[in-house]
Amino acid sequence: MVESIPPGRVLAYGDIAEFLGTGGPRQVGAVLSRDGGGVPWWRVVHADGSAPPGKADLARRQWLAEGTSLRRGERVDMDRARWSPVID
């Protein structure tokens, strides 16, 4: 799911849980923290647009490189950057 998020777009942890229909935001975060090193983890944020704990600087660099809409340069602008997966 995370690999499907286009550059410059994001989903919140809860968005992913809702889409998958199982678990919740904390479970999504736990999986990403344990096994998500190989996916674009910076495209998954808290519902308020903030980065995972301890990852703000790394995430911000990626957001800027991808042209992700930010609020005050610190958080993702969720109204502009939230991605809507297409379901076939």
C-alpha cells in the first residue's frame, strides 16, 4: 500500500488501516517502524500532517524533494497532499 502512494502525496496511518479494513493507526505505525525501511515511509504521516517521531528532518527533506505541500514548512498540508487510492 505504501509503495502505491505517489511522490508528493501522503496518507495518514489511519487512512491505511481504514483502506485495509484491519487494525488501526498504531498497528500501521508498528509495522512501518519494524519492517518499513524499504518503502517510502515519509509518505505516511500522522493525521495532523506531522512526521513519525524522530524522523521529522529526514521526512522534511523527502517532502521538499518531492514537492509535497507543507504548512509552515514543518507539516504536510493534509488538505492538499492526502492521496485517494483508486479502487478497481
